[in-house]
Amino acid sequence: MTLFYNRPTLEVVNVRVLGGASSEILRLPVAAGTSNEWLKGIFSLVAMMSILIADDDARLRQGLRNLLEEHADWHVVGEAANGREALEKAVQLTPEVVILDVSMPELDGIGAARMIHQALPQAELVMFSQHDTPETVASALDAGVRGYVLKSQASRDLVPAVEAARQHASFLSPEVSGVRGGPVSEVRKEAAAGCGAGPSKNEIGN
């Protein structure tokens, strides 16, 4: 018995894949006559933004996942319950954006951010924390963090912070920047002023 089959004719399509502030052209072979809707579905997977969430509260991680994945082109590729696991998964999964809590066991968020930034300088880091002191914010920024969002303002600020990070821009919750959209340098100056202040008379007396 002889079997006959038709070999599909291939054509090459050019696809522009956006990645933050940059883009690149991919030349992909597809069967001739492939529908535009099918192509859109496949290419949307290529253009999805990958996100890693690190927080020691499992319920909070789930809530963040639900919030972020309301965006059709955002995908949470992994979760971590401590800073050490965040570092390991970041290296393994190479996400575009990593969201980190400050207070985590084994390795805190600032330490994890510093190590992730060294290992994956292309990854954008967003700190997600209840700590609002200038010293903590400045330490996070020095570690390579692009955004800083207070947990109490997650519903308002987390999505804009992630979107800003995707565009390689900074975002700080107004409560830690002093003024919405205020310059990061002001936070650093305030922290430096606090660290540089001399001990009080009571501290000297003690």
C-alpha cells in the first residue's frame, strides 16, 4: 500500500517582540495560509512578561498572583518563600521582574535583591514591604531595586510599579518617596541625613 501526504508550504513571517524599552524581530517559519488569529495567540505567548514572587506568606503570594495575572500578558512563572529560594528560582527561571518582600527567612529581601541583581542584571526588581523607613528604602535602592511598594498600598501601587519596571523606570509608593513620583535621590538624601545624625544626649548618657 502506498501512502500519500501533502507537505505544507512554509512561509516566513516577521514578528516584532517587545521587551521593555527594546524590541527585536524574529523570523518564524509557519505553514502558508495560517490564520492571523492563530498567529496572534502563539505570538502573545512569546511576548508575555514573566514574574517571580518572593514572600514568606503563601496566601499573600496567591493574592499577588491573582492581581498580576489579571493582565493577559503577565505570567507568574514561580514563587519563593524565602530569599535563598528567590535567588535560586531567579537564576533558574530568569524572570523579567522579581517582586521581593524585605523580611524573609534565610536571606532577607535586600540581600536577595543584591545577589539577584549581580547574577541577573537584566531582571528588574520591585520591593514589596511593610517597612517604610528611609534607611530601608535607600538600602533596597542601593541593592539594585527599581521599585518600592508598601504592602498597605498593594492594590493601588503594585501594578504601576511592575509596569514601570517593565519599562526600566523607577516607581516608589508616595508614602516612602514623600511625593508621588518624587525623585529617588530625595529618599537617599533623607536616609543619609538620618544615618549621619550624631547620637542624642540620651544615647551618649546611656
